[in-house]
Amino acid sequence: MLIVQGRNISRSFGGESLFQNVNFQISDQTRIGLVGPNGAGKSTLLKIITQENEPNTGKMIYKNNLSIGYLEQSPHFHSGNTLYEEMAQVFSYLQADEQRLHQLEQEITQQAEQAATADYQHLLKQYDQLQTKFKNENGYGYRAEIRSVLAGFDFNEKRMEEPAQNLSGGEQSRLAFAKLLLEKHDLLVLDEPTNHLDIETLNWLEKYLQTYSGALLIVSHDQYFLDHTVTEIYALENGTLNHYQGNYTQYLQQRDKNLSLAWKAYEKQQEQIKKTKDFIQKNIVRASTTKQAQSRRKQLDKMELLKRPKTANPQVHFQFTPARMSGNDVLKVSHLQTGYQNQSLNQDITFNLNKQDRLGIIGPNGVGKSTLIKTLIQQINPISGSIQWGTNVDIGYYDQTLNQLNSQKDVLHEIWDEHPTMDEKDIRNVLGSFLFQADDVYNTVQALSGGEKARLTLCKLSLEHDNLLIMDEPTNHLDIQSKEVLETALHEFLGTVLFVSHDRYLLNKISTKILELQPQTSTIYLGNYDYYIAKKAENEALATTNAAQATENLDTTGSKGNQNYEQAKAQQRAERKKQRQITHLEQKIDDYEAQIAQLNQEMTLPENLASYTKLQDLQSQIDQINAQKKTAEDQWADLIE
């Protein structure tokens, strides 16, 4: 059932068109992601849908009595209510019903002696009807629902009594989001809902939204969040709105396929046009062929010309290229404790980093992720433990605060002063690949936006040609297109990467290891983010099973022989599962070795030996497969041990 429809919607500002004649529809319970480059008009379209703004042309159609919830980016609470009281306002109708139920209970008690009268029977009927309504609307469970949602947004029981107006800006945004969820709108419109949320809250939110009863329309730069919440994509690009089925990753695949097909069709038509024009030019003056030439000219005039395909917007394009390769052993950290002024964070951190590893560091806010990074790059001293670097390791560092830039310089000299031997033309070309074009290079650093500073910092890093990149939240400030380019650059990088991030899409796409920091512990996982999630769930399930088994063993009065029998069965099941995993990994390793052998064979072919570019491409493929093979071998070794 359609709940919202837009027909030929257009919007412009100051004579400049954002989008024209776009059409869309939202059905009940659909999950839609709205994507597009910065400045394309996504937030403007949301405001038209939520009726904050009117379109210049076109018509919006809504289902009768449609309830739309819109998440503002900067909400404020001024009432003086506590967190719990703010949330409870959503259920004021239930509180009124609850009071009425208590009143009816008192009246029924007072008139119990008149049970045979019509008034008394009417009271009972009223009470029964209201109680049924109260129960169906979750009247007996709404308080628990409030606490559950507040806990999901990281507001524990103690904090629920704090005044809402005393919260920080980020916390007020989280509280507004929590309140919006409880309002149960027919359509929930979310503009960048993942801002201010840590990974644990995001995981909780995704599960909550998957069972949300209404429809969802989401604008987000978090690709992983979109992958796990939406089933349709509307892409606002070049002033038009295109519809795709599937989540964000599936949209990218369809978009690239469509663009490739559009280019093939365009190039084929251009070739046909050229041949036709050549024919006309050669034959129009010949008496024997002039009629054919005139016929071709008429066909050409009637031809519907295809437009030259466009990408979504100008994109950043760059690579990280190491000047030299490091040794295989890049970094060994043993029993490291970090902290400030002899105040240790009490974590025993141990891990190894080998060449071409991509180690993603995760953990809750304040656990010490950035402190670990600063300890590794020697900005602060370790409390205890050892840090041992390998040979020929050249470190490039990306600071999430973007403080590596000189705010007084312009963009051009921020690069040129560090590379004075480069020609200005070459520096402009490099800056152009990071979208600093023409007079943009004369803007001062302090006048740049957060995204522009992030791109300039990445530009500097790409020119250093280091073989180890240590990055603290590298996707902060980047739009979704720039993030995609960074992900590709890191994936193709022939060196080693160690990075802190809350960006689960980045963690999933490039990580070969995950280091999880907790307040008192650290744990290494040999795989990407999805592997980490699966392994955590497996470990938690195993711990729950073991605890239940231990309780059962304590409570059971049966013979010790029966207990031993059940334990033996559990061990056998675990062993069989482990053997299946080992067999699977061994098959993967064999497959990788076969692929490497095939690529090595291709490198010996004469046509490839004659092409340096082709050889370089084949070697890059071999290096990537070797890295995947090493990850599988590490996982295999972990299971064997």
C-alpha cells in the first residue's frame, strides 16, 4: 500500500536547479536509502517529503492521517524533564488510560454490593473494554520498552533520572532519536542517524529497525548501516532520481553495471554516427550513390541521440604507493600497557603485524584506541611492555583531529613547502585529483571545511610513499564517495595498514585482523569485521552453554558417569565443528595456491612478458591473493593450536 508519492517534483534555489521532475513512491513497511553526493539535494528532498518545504513544481500525495517522524540533526530539550520523563511523554495516552483503570477499579470496589444492578454491569463492561485496549497497546510493557530503548542508546538506569537539558549535543541527539522510535510513526525519516553513535549502539539500532513496524527513509554516509537496514535505494545524482532494488552494496554493483552498459551503447552509437557521416560525405556528390547518401542523412536526422554518460559527481582519485617494501615482520607489541602520567589503562595488549596486514582497532569510546596509536608513533611513552619495529618500516600517520595541517598556509603551499622540488603544475595535478581545482588552491587551510581538510591530509599522506599507514578514524569528515575511493586505495595498497575506526564498512572491506580493546582486556581476531561479529557471537553462545552446563552439573543429583558422558558428547561436537572449520580453511588455502599458480603461469606468456603494465597487474593480483592466503593460514594455525 502506497503511503507517500512524489510526482514530477522539482526544486531550485536562486535560479539554480537541484533536481527536476523526480518521481518516487514509498510503500507501507518499505526500507529505503536515499544516497547521492554532497549538495545534490538529499536533505531538501527530505524536507519536501516531511512537508517542511514546498516543491517548486510537482505534487506530493499522502495517505490519509499519515504520521511522519523526522529526526532533526540538532534537537534541544528545555523542559527540565528527566530522560525517563521525556520518553514517558510519548505514552501519555496510556498513562491516562492507566489512571482511568484505577478509577474504575475503585468504583467497582465501592459498588460491589450492587453487583446485580445495571450501573454495576456497565462499570464492569467499561473496565473490561479499557483493560483490553490498554493491554493491546502495550500498557503493561511500555515502561520496560522505555528502559530498553534508553539502554540501547547507552543511557543506563542511573542516567535516566538526569535532566535532559543537561545532556551534551551528541547525547541530546541520541535521546531525540530514542524518543522518535517510541512514537511508532507510519514513516520514519532519518537524516544521518548514525552520527554520535558508537558501534555497540549501531548494532542494537540495526536490529531494532529491522523489526520496526512502519516504513523507513534513511539518508546516511554509513554504508554498513545502509546494507543492514534498507532494501531499496533512491540515488539523487545529476539532478535526477534513480531507483534500485537491494541494499547499498547491491546498488553500487547495479550502478556500475548500468554505467558500463550506458558507455557501451553511447560508444556504439557514436561509432555508427561517424560511419554514417563518412558514407554521406563520400557518396553525396556521386550521381550513382547520392540517393543512398540522402537516405542515410534522413536516418541520421531522425536518430535519437544518447547522452554522454555521467558519473555521480567529480570524484577523488588517488593511490598509496610505498617507495620501498618493509621486511615481513613489521611490528611486534608484547604485554603493552598505555596511559598518561603513570595512570595505566590496565590493558595487556599483545599482537603481531606482518607485511600487508590490515589491522583494524575497535572498542568503546574512551577505551584507549587513540592512546594506543599515539604510543606507537611515540607521541606518548608506554607504561610497560615492549614495542619492536621491523626493518625498513616507514610510517605515515593520519590524525583524526587533522592537526597536521598549517592553518595559516594556503592549500597550494601546504603541499609545495614540503615538496619544493616538484613543479607547480605537478602539484596542481595532484591537488586536482583530491578535488582542489583552479583557484581552490589559494584558499587558506583555516577556511576549509572538515571534508576538505581530510582530503588535503590524505593528499599529503599519499605523497610521502610510506609502507606502513597508521590512521586514526580516517573516514571521519569524508562524504560517501570519498570514503569509497579511500577504501579502494587502502585495499590495493601494497604496504601495511593499522587503523582505528568505527566505520564498520571500512573494517569489513579491508581488515585482515581485528584488535578489540576493552577496559581491562584486549583480544585479536584473525579476520574482517563480519568474522569478528560471528566469532564474538559464537564465544558468547559457548560461554552461555558452559554456564548452563555448570549450573546443571551443580543441581543434578545423577551419577558422575552421566555428567562425564554429556561432557564427552559436548567435547566431541566441538571437535567435529573445529575439524570442519579446519577442512574448510585447508580447501581455501589450496584454492589460493591454485590461483597463484595460474597467475604465475600467465606471467610467462609472451604477450604478458612484453607488457610491463600487464606484469605489474598480475603481480598485484598475486600479492592480494597471498595476503588472503596468509589470513586463512593464520586462522588455520589458530584452530590447530
